Amino acid sequence: MTKKELEQKSHYVKNSYKDAKKAVMRGNMFMLAIGLLLGAAFGAVVSSLANDVIMAAIAKLFKYDGVEKMQAGGIYYGKFLAALIQFIIVSLVIFFALLIVFTIKNIIEYNKAKKQPIEEEVAPAPTNEELILAELKKLNENISLPRK
């Protein structure tokens, strides 16, 4: 473990955010299953939060009996608004649950990495292109030198 690697692991909250974002963006079946389970587990709690707390506050703010009853010209936009707000709340709860899980995982990895001895960073071996370029530079210097 090099100092640079240890330093990178010390940013476990930042790394957790990146991991959670990657998990959401990757969209594989495993993450879909986790999302489904989390959605089912927190569904009742989040629905109650959305419907009984947030929707009630919005309805009271606009002086309606319920958000679902909001309409304009016979179009019930309140039902759509309620579904949209509930979707956003569920998505945020699942994302922050993933964020907490990845934060714990990265803290554990960082603590394990701290216990390992620090190694010096090894400079990477030059690639073929770099070797060829260095040889061409030498040849170019030899050509451009004035001859006596």
C-alpha cells in the first residue's frame, strides 16, 4: 500500500458517493434486485411520509383537502404531482441507503489499509513509444550538433 493509495482510501465519503452513483448508473440486475427489496421494505414508511406529511403540507399550503384533489379546468394534476413527489422521495431514500452502505464499506477498507505497511511508489516502466521517442530525440540532437 503506497501513501497515495492510502490517501485515496481516506476519502471514504467521497468514494462512497462515487460507488453509490456508479451502482445507480450501472443498472445491472443485482442492483435492480437490491432496489426492489429496499423499495418494498421502505415502501410503507416512505408512502406515509409522502402522503401524510409532505402531501398534507402542500395541500394545506394551497388550501385543498388533499393534493389529489388539485385540478385546473377538470384536469386533475394533483394526482400526477402526488405520484411524482412520492417517486422522488422513494428514489432519494434508496440512494441515501446505498450511500450509507458504501460509506461503511469504504471506512472498513480504509481502516484495513491503514494497518498495512506503506510501500514506496514504483515508477512505471517506459512504454515502447516512450523508448522510441527518447531514441529519436537522441538522434535528433546528434544531427543538429555542429560538426568540427
